Amino acid sequence: MDRPSITSVMASPARARRKGSRFWVLATAALLGAGGAFYLMRGGKVAVFVSGVAGKPLAGVTVSVDGVDKCTASPCNLELDKGVHAIRASAEGHAPQEQGATIRAGEELAVNFSLAKASEGTGIKVSGKQDGVELFVDGRQVGPLPQEVKDLKPGTHKIELKGSDRYAADERTVNVDPDEMKDLGAISLKVLRGLATFEVRTPGVKITLVSGKDRRQLTDFSQPVEIETSKNWVIEASRPGYDDLREPIVFDDRAEKTFVIALQERMRPVVEGPAPAAAAVAPRAAEPRAAPEPKPAPEPRAAAPAPAAESESAAGGNCTLNFNSIPVSTVMVDGRPVGGTPKIGFSTPAGTHTVVFVNAEEGKKVTTVTCKPGETKTVAVRLSQ
């Protein structure tokens, strides 16, 4: 074998290795190119950003694509097939929004949502405690209170509140802005004609309704009495041996009301204690056997201070109590009726006493008071909430 032939044979393996490497490089490039082409054919990437007005972060965010939920936070990064997709964003307490997005092959896209607060509607809210009061809007009857009207057009509306003929109607004009629910609060109609019922707890009492020079004496307590509220009326109740009662007739926001008439029996003066002691001393000083003897003389001097001390205890053993309440009420001290509030100058033995205030509408309230001899104290409570 000549030399050229040997060289040719030895060079063949190296040339084969170079050809193999070039093949793998080309094959890898072909695969990568095919993958890139596949991705380009498939779709693109989308970043969805959801915020409130002025970029405020939101809680409870949901992002959906073509009706399928994808994310519960912002930003939401998605890979979507090429084509048109419906992207929807929502959040708690906010109105949802939806946008159409066209995805092109290999494209990266940003979609932004700015959600406004959800509207409760456009209208008014009205509340009230009176029975039978109804709401009218622009002449249309809505119904009894409380009411919410959410379908009004923005602008000015006429609002009317009407009850029975015992109440004065309330009329007002209200301006409502778009997406505004204007709260008018609790509205009470003025009572024009009240219906008073008298619950008499003191037998034999004389009751007179007084308004200026007008006086109406009641004889039948079983029937309610019509009261015109354009005048100021007062109840005057009396019975011999009892403290007089004087109480204004006030209906507040209710056309029908019950007034309790309970008088307090006048208390006897607390001077009964010293009398027996003084009577006992007198016969002892007048005994005939003590006259000739000089020793009995000191006995009257020793007993003399006793009546003075006892009468002083009787005079200073009482205290004075004044009573008042909101609203007016009937007062009972240690279970005995005193009269109606305000009650001033009630005399009672010093010590601790239980005081009960009773109102037909607001119920009762119990309290205690402690007073010293000769002391004046005021007991005042609020029964209404």
C-alpha cells in the first residue's frame, strides 16, 4: 500500500465525527425553531391589573376569562390562546367590568380595570315609629314607614308623609344626586287631635281638664277624651285628705295616650311619740304623797328636758324630698303614691326610702334616696331612652 492510500484511510474517522456534530447542531436548531413556531402559533401572555378609583387597592378581587375564574388577586398573569377573549374583573362592594382583548401570537398584553363602588340605587330612606304613617313620592303612594325607594331619577322630588286625621301631614322637597340614597332619618308627624284615656287608681278623685279659662270636669273615666293639641291642657286631680295632682297633657309623637291618676294620702305629722311621755310625767308630779316631802321636787326638773328633747327630735326628724322626671310620671315612695312630677316639698322621716317613677308609655324606674333630718334632696330620673 502506498502512502497516499494510508493517509486517506486514516483521515476518514475524523471527517465522520465532524459530519455527526454538524448534524446534531442542525437537528437541535430545527427542534428549537419548531417549538418557537409552535408557541407563535398558539397565543400570547396577558397581565390583568385591577384597582379601585385613583388606583386604590381592592380586596376580594376575581378575574375571569370567557366565564371561567382564573385569579383572585391583582395582577393576574395569564397565557391565552390567540383570538378574542372576554376578560371580566370584579371586587367586593364594587361594580364589575368586562373588556374584550384580542390576543395575537407571541404578544404580551396589559389589561387595566378601575372599578367604581357599587351603587345602592338612587332614591331616599325614611323611618318612623308612628303607626299608619305612609310615604308618598311625587304623588305616588309607596307604603307605610319605614321605606327605601331606590329607583328615583336624579333631581328634585316631592316627598309627603301622611297619617290619620289625628296627625298633620309632612311635605318637603328633596334633591337626589345620581347613585345617592338620601337618608331622611326618623320623621314624626305632629299630633293635631289626641285621644286621652284616664286610668284612675284613687277612688273618689275629682278630675278637671284645664286650659286657660276652659275647665272640663270628667265624670265618666271609662271613655277616652278628645284633646285639641292647639291648646295647652293640664290635668288637675284632687280628693280631701290627699295631695293634689297637676300634670300637663302631652302626646309627644303618639295620638293615643293613657294617663295614670294616683293621689298620695297626706301623711300625719310625726309628733305622736312625745305625747305619752309628757302625759306620764304629769300624774307622777301630781301625786299627793309627794307634796309634803321635799325630795319629789327634783323629779319635774329631771323630766322637764325630756319633752323638749323629744319635740326637737320630732321637728328635726323629717327631711324634704323634691321629685322630677322626663317624661312626667307618677311617684311612689315606699309603696305609697306621692303624686305626679314635678313634686316639690314632700316631707318624710329621715332615712333611706325607695322611690318608684311610673309612666304609662315608658314603664317604671326604681331608685333609692337617703336623707338626714332637716335636709332637702332632689330625686330626678329619665325614663325615656
